[in-house]
Amino acid sequence: MLPRAFTEHPDSVGETYFEHMVSASGFAATMAAGAAACFLHGLFPFAFQKSGSRRIVELHQRMVANRHRNPSAEPSPFLGVAEGI
């Protein structure tokens, strides 16, 4: 059994610990790809002109717009921050 510190947040978003780990890893990979595209765009302004923006929109859709939260969970104090993306 995992300690509550490892399960409280995943429970609040309707995921198990391992489901949340996979989901968060997917977000990390998407952000890393977006960061690489932005870096390369800085070096080569003609390349990757919309790649970073597309990653941000994709992450927003996955994290905020299509969120399936546990209805009994308390709202996140950072929800308003994420909505500003």
C-alpha cells in the first residue's frame, strides 16, 4: 500500500498512482518536445514556427479542457493559473 502522500493527488484527479505516473510522463515528454522545438526555433527562426504553440494548446486540452476530476475532491488552488495558459 502506498502512503497517502503518493495517492492523495492522483485520487483527486480520478487516477491511480501508476495511471498518474504514466499521464505525468506523457506531459513531460510533450513539454520536452515543445522546449526542443522552441530552442531550435530560436536558432533557426524559419523552423518550428508553430510547434511550441501547438504543444501548449495540446497540453491545455489534456489538462484543463478535458479534465475528469473526482467530484468529491476539493478544487485545486492552481486551477485558475492553468486556465490562463
